[in-house]
Amino acid sequence: MDPRVRRIREAEIERLVEELWLPFAREMAAVDDYNELVDEDLAREHGVSYRHEQLDDEDSRVWLAEADGGWLGYVRASVSSAPPVFDRGPTLSVGELYVVPDARGEGVADALLDRATEWGEARDCERVGLSVNAGNDRARAFYDGRGFEARRLKLDRPL
């Protein structure tokens, strides 16, 4: 599959949240109950306002993958500078990458990640980083296949 990847438009934000982000959030909750949403209406409202804010942020982007008029997935990425005490350049952070179940394994995630990393390269980023749930075996295999390696492990426990 050769999806078209493009930036989201303001008029599409509510649809993005409804058709892609909420299903993504539900899947992440099924992987780990740590990701459980408090209330879908509240999540929907916050998801819409958050993405409206991102449209005005030059250091953030959201791209959609589409084919034949249907949406196949999206990626949200941002660029951040390293603190001045570290000898490294900016980092591209992939905050969300989601592909609808029917389009998985068809190259959509590759196309979305490629678009985000091209933007990061144009912004002089030295690295791309992301977090993935430890129990999300499919995503971990995808990222391993794309050359990602664990640099740090995030650990937590209940108090």
C-alpha cells in the first residue's frame, strides 16, 4: 500500500480524535490499564483542544496517512532542544503513531514514521526517540525493525 501522508488540517481535528486517537487510546488501555481513560467525553474534549494548540506550535506536527479517501493512521511528533549542559543537538520525539487494524502490515506505519523523521532531519535533529508500552509486542517489533534501541528504561511502581 502506498498511502498519501499529509499534515492535518484544523477542520479535521475532531475527526482525527474520534476516528484515530480514541481507538488508539482504547488499544493502549487494553495493553496496559495504566493507560485507561478516566472519561471518554473528557478525553475527547482534551484531545481536540490539545491538537488545536499543536497546530500553532512550530515545533509540533501531526500527519495523516490516507488512501482512497479513508484515513489509515497518524503520527504526532515534536522537536525539542537538548538542555545546554548536554553536548547534543535537537531530538525528534514521536509521541503517537497509530495505524487502523485493517491497514497494519501494509507499510502505513513506515510511511508515517518516514515523514516524521524527514521533518526531524530538516529541523537538524540528531536523534529520534519514542516510548512504547513494554507489553506492546507488535509495536516493539516494528521499532526494532526500524533500528530503534533501548537507551533508557522507564520504571515505575504503585505507591
